Amino acid sequence: MNFVPLTAAHCMGLGPLASIHTGMDITPEMAERLEELGGVAAVEGDTVIGIGGLMERWEGVAQAWVWLTRDWKRYARAITHEVARNLIKADYPRIEAAVLHEYKQGHAWMQRLGFEVETPCARKWGADGRDYTIYVRIT
């Protein structure tokens, strides 16, 4: 598996997602915007395993985001290592992330990556109207 700069084609090439569907399908316009923001794609041959990155909210604060396919668990160690490496080298003293409130595997992954719960249940926080847990990583 390789980690490469994110392109709109990677975004549009994602297979079935591993997590509970967020209700947000990636449109061509969103894919182009994600490419502009920058990020990383995990690819195995022609298969996109996952995409992710950091989106600056304002100076010193970024929002971490990731979409992983169902195949990601086969590559979990490598992906987790790459994400952790990128978080360490990120030039943001505050990085936030949100996980669907009921998605237990996502909560465990956030903790492995050094995030702490800031808001246990942000009601109707997501664009999909569902509840999320908000995490933060302070450096």
C-alpha cells in the first residue's frame, strides 16, 4: 500500500465505507474541493483504501477528517501509523475530529491516535443531523 497526495479521482474512487454511512456522499464538487485542501490517499494498486487530511478552520486550529473503506482493516496498522505521523508533523496546536456518537470503533481509533473527548455528545452536530462525539488533540 502507498500513501499519495489526494486527488479528486481518489475521492470519487472510494468503495463501500467501513463506518456507519454519514449520509454525505462525495460529489464531484466536493472531491475537487478536498483535492484543493490537500490530503492523503491510501491506495493499493488501483484501489483506494481511504482518504484523509486536515482542514484549517482558522489559524492554529484544524479539523481532521477521514473516509475509510471496508478494506481498511487489512491495512489498519500502516494507516494508523501514517495518520499518527501526519498528526505529529502538523503545524496546528489544536486538531479537532468528530466521530458518530454510536461508532465504537471510531472512538477507539481516536484514542489510539492521542485524541481526547472534548464533547461527549454534540447533539445534531453533523450535516446529517446525527449526534457526534467531538475529540481534540492539543500539542
